[in-house]
Amino acid sequence: MRQAFHEIVITTRERGLTEFTHLIQKWLAEHQFQNGLMTLHLRHTSASLLIQENADPDVRRDLDAFFKRLVPDGDRLFVHTAEGDDDMPAHIRTALTAVNLSIPVHNGRMVLGTWQGIYLWEHRTHAHSRRVVLHFIGE
């Protein structure tokens, strides 16, 4: 049984989804991991992780549009606006999604569906550097 930790930094440009499946697969290949479990943890409270379709960009656009309607920036309901109108909405969007993912690894590859990719979803309206911790346990 082996286990390893690694941290990657993903730079976002603005609110939206950034696919980084290839970075995880590259790390798995470099260490020749074969079978086990990959856990991802995002070390932030205003962004999230998700597995989503990576073929049609309209899916990502529609997700953003839905969340924009569900949790609008600048809503007068929110008291926490220390970093701007998008501050509290970003925290709520994170609470509604996830900061952790677990993905099985088989024969050196993550077990994902044909159209599935791993994304960091930036919920703030401007650029950030986001840290994702990878933890593999297996062989």
C-alpha cells in the first residue's frame, strides 16, 4: 500500500469553470500509481470542485447562469460584503457544491465517464490562485 500527497495551484481568470483533469492524470502517471483512490481537497471557501461534462461548453455556461440567478451578486440580504458584492454569494455557491472529490483509480487512470472532467469552479468575479491538495492511496 502506498500513499502520496501533492498540491497543485490553479490560477483562475474570473468566475467560471477551469478543467484540470490532465494535471491530476499527469501526477498519477509520474508516480506510476495503478489502483486506489484519489481524493481532492480545495483549500478555499469561495470556489469549489466538481465533476462535469467536458464536451459541450454550453453546460458550463448554463451552470454559471443558473447560479447567477440562484445566488445573485449584491443581494441586499447579505451582510458579509468585506471583499465586495460577490463575497457572500461565492461562499453560498461553495456551500451548495463541494470542496472534496473522491475518484477511483484503476490501471493507472481515474475512473471517469467518457465526457467527465474535473473542474475548479471559481465563484469570485476576479482572478485567484487556488490550491488543490491531491491524496492518493493504493498501489
